Amino acid sequence: MKISFLFAAFGCVVSLGACTGSTNPEEASLFDNINNLNSGEYDRQIASNKAQAQAILANNNAAQQRISSLDRQSSLNAKTISALKSQVAETKAAARQARANAGEDAGAIQRVSALENQISSVEAEVNSGTADASIASAELRRIRLALSSI
């Protein structure tokens, strides 16, 4: 009777171990864990998880570099816009001075008015963000030069 009980118990343990077959360490039975360790399944899982983690880290590093690049570009754009706005202000001041210098000269006043319209156009492009910085800057220099001759 003891032998048959032992044989039955051994059969149950073997059958339980063979039935689960799990490769998940949290769900695997003792026999599955031993089998997975011996077969290298857990080593393959570890290697796969490490590779996934490294890919995630590489992706995060690349994203951080893109963010840094965009931050630098944003800072550069802000400085460019600020410089253009400063040039617009200088050109407006030059227009006010030219208007004062024109006195009662109708031709000079008409030229100043036309140049002020050009200043307004450049300023609108700068404020809307559609201005090409080098073109706007060159146009403002040209307007200041024209105003200085009035």
C-alpha cells in the first residue's frame, strides 16, 4: 500500500509539472523553473528584455537630442525676431526724424509716407513670423538709408 501511494503521489507530481509548461517565472512550477533554467529560456528572456530596454534608452536619448536641438533653434529664432523688432523700431525712429526734417516740403513728406508704409509692411511680416530675417533686415537698412537722404 505504501508503494502504491508513493507511486500515485509521484505520478501526480510528474503530471502537474508536465501540465503547466509555463515560461513565466511568476507562474511556472518548480519543475518548469528547473526546465527553463536548464534550457536557457530564462537567459533568452533576460537578453530579450535587456535588448528592449537598450532600444528604449536609445530612443529616449535620440528624442532628448531632438528636443535640445529644437530648444536651441527656438532660442535662435527668438533672438532673430528680437533683433528684427529692434531694427523696425530704429527705422520708425528714423522715419519720425525724416518727417520732422521734411518740414513743409510736400515731396519729402510724400517720400517719408511711402517709406513708412514699407516699414509697416516689413513690421507686419516680422510680427506674423513670415519674414525672412535676412530679407527683412536688408529692406529695413535700405529704408533707413532712403530716410537719411530726406
